[in-house]
Amino acid sequence: MSERVLLATRSRGKLHELRPLFLEAGIEVTDPRELGIDERPEEDELEVFDTFEENARAKAVYFHRLTGLPTVADDSGLEIDALGGRPGVRSKRWCGRDDLIGRALDEANNAMLEREMAGQTDRRARYVCAAVYRDDTQEIVRRGEVRGHLVEVPRGVHGFGFDPYFVADESGALTFGELERTAKEALSHRGRAMVALIAALHERG
């Protein structure tokens, strides 16, 4: 692709994972902060839907209209079997703390995770991601999932969100917080969704 693609996220953790993935595929990327787009109140109203796909689509449409650039957005979350699939699409704001961002928000959500899972013997869970590409003429949607389980004591300093608690079935005993970026990329829900999306973009030409 000759035109830059906007990665529609303000999460430094996501950008750390996504930028190399797109650059390695020969796709130049930018993000709202790099473009000097200040965060606006209406952005809080984008992720109000009941599915990951709808939330990702809302973000892709919003930022494409705002910038005119081809845009990639994703929505992802953790679905825990013992909690009936919660927090799911509410993963980012599970703790209810709208005043927190970044690592502080992660810590509050992880504290919520520990409270909700206290005493639970069924610790099965899965990460889910829906990725959406939007430009002037088309939309592409891809989904990625990875099953695993949650550990009681967090491990690792990599990743973000619930990563120090999540062990993928394919990763042996290592949490996502213990995996380096490239190793996590090969297993993760977001990596799988984005690799499939990038492949679709290359097929399009």
C-alpha cells in the first residue's frame, strides 16, 4: 500500500504491538497522537456496542471520517468462562474507573479480575479481537481468538491489560506478560486478527 494507514488507538500498548506488525508488512502507519489529534469527548461514545466487531467498526468509521486516511481499528477483550463471558466487550472499563488511563487503568482492572476470580476453580478464558479496515470504498473485518487460562498470581512485565494473568494453551506455562512481542504476536488474538487483515489488504493490492 502506498498510502499511510491510521491505527485508530491511543493505547501505547497496542501501538507498541501493532506498529512493527504493519511496518514489517511494508505498510506505513500513523496514529491520532502522531497526527496531533487531541482526544475528544465523543470518542468515549464509540465503544458502546455489544460485539467486538461493532465497536471496532465504530472506531474505524469515526477516525476515517475525521482524517480521510485508510483506518484500522480493533476492539478486543477477555471472556472468562466462570463469569459467563465477562468482562468481554467491557474489558477496558471493567473496573468502572473512567478517570484512569494507561497503566493505572490496567491495575484497577486487574484488581477487579482478582476479586471476581477469588475462589474460582474454573479458570478457563479466551482473548478475542475484531479488527476492521475502512477506507473510501470498502470495509474488511477479521477476527482472532486464543484460548487459555488465568493464573492467580500475575507474571511478566511485557504486554498490557490482563496479559500477566493469561496463559495461552499454545504457550506452555508462560503468560502473555512473560512473552516477548514477536512470540506473543504469533499466538495472540490481536496478532491473529491483524495478520489476517494485513493478508487481505495485500490480496486487494
